[in-house]
Amino acid sequence: MKNFIELKKVKKTYVIGEQKFNALDGVDLEIKKGELVVILGPSGAGKSTLLNLLGGMDKITSGSIMIDNQDIGKYNDKELTKYRANDVGFIFQFYNIMPTLTVDENVNLIKDVTKTNKESKEVLKKVGLLKHADKFPQELSGGEQQRVSIARAIMKNPKLLLCDEPTGALDSKTGVEVLKLLRQQSDEDTTVIIVTHNSLIAEIADRVIKIKNGKVEENKLNSHPKKIDEVKW
């Protein structure tokens, strides 16, 4: 299978005063389409920087970053905005949903930034929130609010779903339900990348990438990923 994501010698350098800091330092990386990928590493290792580059929220300093045969490292600001709007879904630890809008209105916000042939009710049914469509976020549990953010992300049918600690603020039972939704997206051929400190999530991944000091320490396929209910959370 051809690589969906391919990074070659990617560097991301930040300048702080007179000091230069390589958040990513010559990263080589390959990921196949439809894989569920878990990225592990200590704080400050470069995980979030990598996620920001893949999502077009930041620009590389050098190297190349190919996604679906497009070198997004060469994109200008307008091209990156279009890429983020059309091709990438984002899910964060804190849900980033609008408190003054209903669940249905939050999900339909996507229609303001990109064209989609999906209907919000269809997506809400998929994530188990159809009966809550007219509720406001403060009327929902944390897990339900995270499912709203997932619904909003998949509303545009993204090629790439980027998740930064998506279960970090949830209890283990609720986290399992969120992971099942993410696995479902992967099974439907969306490439799902999860950045996490929780090494247990690696047990369900198709690919596990470990990052340390801005470098890829390990990038391995999981030949026998566990089913989510098999993991001792």
C-alpha cells in the first residue's frame, strides 16, 4: 500500500531570543492510508509540533511533508487554510465547542468553512447524540461533549483526523467509547492519528510511533492490534 503520509528530514526550529530550539530535528516518517496511529512520547518531545505540522497549523523549517501526494510544506497561507478546511478534522482534549450553540448548531458550523454532503442529524446518529441535538453543551457530560467535537470533525468527511489527547479529560469508560468512534473512522478509511501520554491506547493501534527529543525513536507496525474491549483500562 502506498504511503498516505511521508515526512523526509523535517525540521521545525523556533527562535527564542538568541537561542534556536529544534522542536523536530530531522524527522522521517511513513504512514499508510486508513491506519489508526498512536504517537507516544514525554512532554516536550515534539508530539504536538508534529500534529500541528500535519494539520497545516504551522509550517516546517526544512524538509518535506507529503500528504496524499501533496507537499503541504510548500503551501502558502491560503493553501494551508483550504487544506485545513477540506481535508483535516481536529479533536482536542478540551472540546472547543461553542457554549451558546446547540449540539446540532455546533456540528453544522463546519458548513461555514467547507462544502460537505453530510447532514448533521446523520452524523449525530452515528456518534449516539441524535436525541441530544437540541441541547446546549452545559447540559451534556464530558464524554458527550467530546462526541460533539468528533461529530463536528467527521462532518466534513476528512482524509485525516488528528486527535490531541482526545481521552485525556475523560474517565476510562467514557474514553473507551470515544476510542471506539475513532476506530470506526479508521475502519472507514480515514487516517486517524492520536497523540497521547496513555501507552495503553498503543495496544489498539495499527502503528505506534515514539518520539523523543524531536526525533522519531521508533515507528513500528502493530501486527496484532487488540480490540478496544480487550484492553485492561
